[in-house]
Amino acid sequence: MTELGAELERYETSNRRRAVTGALAVTAGTPVLVLGVFSLLTLDVGRAGPIMSVAGIILGCGLGAVVMGTILAVQSVARHGEHFTLYEHGFVHTWGAKTITVPWTDVATVTDIGKKTFLSKTFGGDVACQIKLGNGRKVTVNAFTEGAELLIHRVFEATGTARAE
């Protein structure tokens, strides 16, 4: 990528970790989802009160885990070989047979979307950044990329974007 200058660093995404996290989420979420459905079917649906809230929470937790696990499993296959290569004047995002070349001048906004919660950490969202390009396309870096915190720092630094603390 001579138009982007010299190569500085390469950041690999661990699709194995993404797949394992997805499989664990689906495995743990499925029995909880079944318990939630069973609870709702066996309880008096017309009756409002704390028991229905508990059944709804169980159902929601199970459904959430299954959905997130499925998304991660699909991403682990769809994003095979994903990595980011940082250059002096931009970066290249590659996965499968796809490549996006991003000069720093094409970056419209950089937003830190990481959340410091247990669920975010579990699903790779504790360290996350969304890079919006001038053409509207978005590139997301998350904790499944090794060294994501450093890569995100470098993107903020290179684009001159202030990172909200």
C-alpha cells in the first residue's frame, strides 16, 4: 500500500475467540430460554405481578444470550482472516476476500463505543470503536482484535479526533 506510506503495525482478529464466545453463549442461553418459555406457558399469563417479571427476565436473558451467541458465531465465519494493517497515512481492513483501504483523509468520525460492563466485556464490546468514512461506510474495531486498545488509540491520534473520557 504505497499510497498509505510505510506499514507500521498489523492487528489480527481472533475469530476463534469470537466463535468460542458465541458457542458458549448459545450453549448457556438455550436452557435459560427454554426455562423462560416454560415459565411463561405454565404461569397464569393474565396475572400481573413479580412472578411474571421474573419469567420475563429469564426469557429475555436466554433470548439475548442465544441471539448474541448466534451473531458472534456468524461473524466468526463471515470475518475469517480479519485483520487491520496500520500505515503512516491510513489503514487497511481485510477479511476473507474483502479489503477496505482507508486513508486518514477519508475518515469522517471516530467514536469510542466501548462500554465497561460485564455483558460488554463478555461479548467483546468493552473495547470498541466505530470509524465512519466520508462515503457513509462504517468500520468497527472491537476487543476480539488483538491489541484493539492500541489500534483505537492510534486511529484517534492519527485522525486528530478527541477521545471522550
